[in-house]
Amino acid sequence: MTSRLRRSVTLTLALVVAASLLSGCMYARHRTDDFLDVFDLGLGVTAESQHSWLPPTFGVLAEAGPIALGGITHNGYVAELDGRGAYAGPDSRSRLALLYIQGWQHQQDYVNGCMNFYKDIRRSRAWHEHMRDMAYVKKLFWAGTVVPAKDLIHDDPEWRWEVFPLRRGWQYWETIAVEAGISEPFLTHAGLYARVGLDPSEILDFVLGFLTIDLKRDDLRDYVRVVQEPPPPPAPEPQVVEREVVRTVTHRVWHFPDVLFNYDDSTLTAEGSARVDEIVRALSGNEITEMAVTGHCCDLGTPEYNYELGMRRASTVAEALRARGVDFAGMEIVSMGEDQPRVPNSSEEARRLNRRVEVEVSYYENGPSQD
């Protein structure tokens, strides 16, 4: 070994050790997560389905970046490493692709399956919100669709079609993968499903991570949503007054029920836009002190999908308010998913009440009022 090579190896080891010391106890966890990001692996089995005329597992599909070709359906069980998520349990998926046009239907049973930290939206909510803070807004074909920087595959029991799909986040578009399924057609109808993929950009993220460079900005940290506090009201100038000045705070909540959005979507209907105009008129000329836009869903679907839909709808209402001049610096945009229903989810009528967005505002009406 030449002296130059020895110096290079020594310097590399020194940098790795220094990075480990600077990064603390999360260093090994970050390296493991970045390594798993490189792969997209899945292996599944299935038996005869009583609910479909299609074979329980059948088809071949290949993708290279935004281009995909083929068709695949699988209805059974799967064990997978899906980017940031590990899962084992019931799985149902169908996908058709013709170059830039794709349609899919995908659902996993997180109640009866086993999953890791990132699949459990209740535990990893801060990480998911951080990924949505770097969201990309689709303005072509489906205006206003928010696509997070990284996310798990959406759980959606209905067919969804897209052109140039970015369904797993805009950082996933370069994935190269193949998935295939086959069933025994005569006796047992048992089948096998397999998926293998690679993301070249995640290799660079993994390598740079040894130098504490988070290229994808996806390492697990204690991400905290920072809400800018409104400035305190200016102190009144000293003056002699004969009557006490009283400032009355008004607190109001506006509801956006499910019918004010397009079905299973975050786009406002004409009635939803009218509700935004109503809020703008009510707040005109008033001094806002607190404002929160919160999305809620019923218990249908998975907690992850309900949280994501609630966040998209809350963001749509917040953006509509900002576009009309209600640009309050302390506006908080959150999603409660299915965690805070107004009424028990005992019927479809009750679930309709729970699918909503609430705009909660506290404000001073046209400055101080006097007795």
C-alpha cells in the first residue's frame, strides 16, 4: 500500500469517526434507514379469491422513473421493505400502466398486520409532516394536488388515475423496479408475488450520510411544527380616559363538511369556495389573534390515508384563505385524521359529520369597544 493510499484511508476513517461522534446515538439509525431507502422489495403469497373474477395474483409490470408499462394484481399476504416502511400482513393491490399514464388501487391492513415506525402514522406523524413541508404542488392536469417530498404508498380502495404519477412523493420518481405475480390455474389457484426495485439517488444519500450530509433531508429527527406566534398588540399610549377600555375577543368556528369538497379529494366545490368567501367577509377589518385550520376524517380507510386526506383538505382551505388576503402569520395547519370525531362513527350519516375541515379563529372586532 502506497503512502498516498494509506493517507487517504486514514483520512476517510477519521472523517467517519468524527461524523459518528458529531451525530450522536442516532448516527447508526440514520445509516440503517438510508440503506433501506435504496431498495424496494416485496414477496407475497395468495389463495383463491371469492370476490373477484381475476386471478388472485397475476401480471407483470416494469417501471423506470416516471415511465411504467404492464399490469399487476395481487390479493393475499405480503412481506415488504417499501422505502421507509416495513410491513407484513394482508395486502391488496392492482396497477395498470401505459408509459406516463397509470392507475392503481392499493390497500394494506395495518390493524391485523405488522409494521415498523414509519408505517405507523400515529408514531411517525412529525416525520410525515416534515416531508409534507417540502411538498410539490401539481399544477398540470390536477391543479392544487399536494405531493409530499416522501411518503408511503397511498392506501386507497378506489381506483385512481394519474398522468406522470408522483404518488409516493416527488423524490421517488427515479425508482427502477419490476413486479410480477403468477397463480396455479387448475387446482389450488395458489399464487406467488414478487417485487424488486432500486433508487439510484438513495445510494448517494446513503454514502453522503457517513459525512453527516442529509441529501434527501429525510433523516429521523425530533421534527417539531413551528407555529409563528402573532405579535403582541401595541401598547396604548399613556392618556387620561374617563371610561375603561375593553377589548372583546370573538371566537368563531367555520365548518367545511365533506360535501364542500369533490368526492374523496381535496379540491373545493363552488359551495366550498363560497364558504371561504364568507370567512373572508367576516374577518375583514378585524385583528386576528389565533387561527387554526384542522382536517378531520371518519374511520373508513386506514389511519395513514385519513391523516393524509385531512392534511390535503386543510391545506386547500388555508391556501384559499391566503389567496383572498387572509394571510395571518400564526395560521396553524394540522390534520387530526380520524382521531377526533364529532360523533361516534355508528352510521354513514354520522361519518359524514366527521368528514370535515374546521377553521377556528379568535379576533378583535374592529379594534377596542367601550362600555
